Amino acid sequence: MSSASEISQAAKALRAGELVAFPTETVYGLGADATNDLAVAKVYEAKGRPSFNPLICHVADAEAAFALGAFPALAKRLADLFWPGPMTIVVRRTAACPVSMLASAGLESLALRVPQHDVALSLLRAFKGPVVAPSANRSGGLSPTTAEHVRQSLKDSAQLVLDGGPCHIGVESTVVSFLGDTPTVLRPGGLSGDVLQEALGAQLDVRPNQARPHSPGQLESHYAPRARLRLAAKRPAEHEVYLGFGLYDHGPFNLSRSGDPVEAAANLFRMLHDIDATGASIIAVAPIPTSGLGEAINDRLRRAAAPRPAT
Ligand code: TXA
Ligand code: MG
């Protein structure tokens, strides 16, 4: 088990923008300060994922979750019944939500969970803020259920690995979305569908089949700016707003003047939102190298630039 001094050291590392792996009752998570764009970008880098998926934000209690997301009555009921525990709730972000837009992958929604594990809860209380934490493994690897798995999979990406012994549930949390008319299970997990169904009665849609087109979750699963995008643009044409990178620098918006893909990822969704807010109709985006997080950035830009179905 982790000592009080290890917990306070870990909280300090989070405050400094470092990554800390910690045990939960489901799997070990790779944690970062959820309000720090750069720290969140480091999580994606450490996972080595070629695309940005929204991350789960961990908090110490339901009250903290209610400040970050807008919980309808039914969602509050689930929170009361099953938190702390292996359940994640997806709701709209509150207007003042300080969580990095990269954690939401640019969406207006946020996934929140109160884990049930002494070490996780002690860390969250010591840190006093929201912590994003996907499973602490490289993309494509198995979810880690011991500290040793984490060390093997992530090598030196985490500043610290808190050891809480083996996770007793061993599969990820159940994800329930409250974005549509009916609560919907997006990912089956540690809290069984039957137990949820019993709590909510008929008011639950179990739709873990992500391939099904036009499910409410799917429609909102990718953020795209309102403006159209022109990619690999070395300079803006008239009436275009430019989103620069490195030396391709025209105007106020540059993902990373030093050409750092981690900084660029940290800025991506916030800057796209900011440019949208200027009323721009076309965003010309600088060429972005595909190394490191550049691959995920290019993936997201390509999707955002693709022709969109009418909504
Ligand atoms: O058990 C768990 O949940 C573990 C431990 C560490 O807490 N965490 C975990 O986190 O699995 P992560 O970030 O890998 O899980 C993300 C899941 C994905 O299925 C993702 O699609 C969904 O949550 N998710 C996150 N934010 C979402 C959002 N805004 N809308 C819809 N789904 C979201
Ligand atoms: Mg995972």
C-alpha cells in the first residue's frame, strides 16, 4: 500500500504537470491534472494512441462531479447509488468546467467517475482536483491490474507508480451516457448491466455496439469545428483564418511555435473552438508532421476536414 508521503509526493507531481499511475478498483490508471492541457497531452503521448479518445475524469466525490458536469436527476440517482464504484457517467460539461478540452477530445461532454479504492481516493483528496486517467498501458496492450503491469507497459512515462496491489475488479468501469433522451450504456464494465437496469427500470438503453450508425452517442463522438478546414496550407488565402505550426506562422493562432507535437495536441481543440468563435468560415491549417502525437493530430484534422453529413 502507498504511504501518506508517497501520496503527497504523487499529488505534488500531478500539480507539476507530471503523470502518476495509480490503482483503482477496476484497473490501474495513468493520471494527469485534468485542467492542464499539456499534462493531458502527455497522457496521449505516453499511451501512444494514433487518435484522441475522450478520457475519464476522476474526482473524489459526487459533489466534485456535479460541479464539472450537468447531471440530470437520473444521473444523480446513479451517482448516489453507485459512487464510489466502477461506473462512469457521461454528461454535458458545465459552462465554467475547467477540464482541458483535450480531455473531452473537443466535445461538449465529459466522462466522470468516483473510483472506489483507498489509494485512488487518497490521491484525489490530496490533489484536490480532477484527474484524467485512462488505463495505464500502451495503446493496444492489456489493461494493467498490478503495478508491475504498469511498469512493464509504460516504462518511464509515469513519474510515479503508486502500488495498491492487484485491482479486485480487473475490468474497466461501465460507461453510461446521459447525453440522449435515454441513458445509454456505451461500454459494459465492472458494474453489471442488470444492476443498472434494476436501478433505472425501463429507462436504460444498452447499446454497447459502437458500430451501429446514428446512435445518439455516435453522432456526438467526434468534435468538428463549424468552419471548414483546408489542410497542409502553407499560408492563408484571403478570408481564411490560419492555424499555424512551427515556422508556418501567420496571425495569432499557432499550435506550437517551437514545433512541439505535445504542445500542439494540448492546444488543438481549444484553438479550433477559439477560431470558430471568431466566426471564421474557413480555417487553413499548417502542415503538421506525423511523428509522435502528430499522427493523432493529423487523424483528427482529417476527420474534421472530411465532408459532413447534414445534421
Ligand atoms: O475503469 C476505468 O474506467 C479506467 C480506470 C483507470 O478508472 N479508466 C478508463 O479510462 O478506462 P479511459 O479514458 O480509457 O476510458 C474512456 C472511455 C472510452 O470508452 C470513451 O469512449 C468513454 O470512456 N468516454 C470518455 N469520455 C466520453 C465522452 N465525452 N463521451 C462519450 N464517451 C466518453
Ligand atoms: Mg484502455
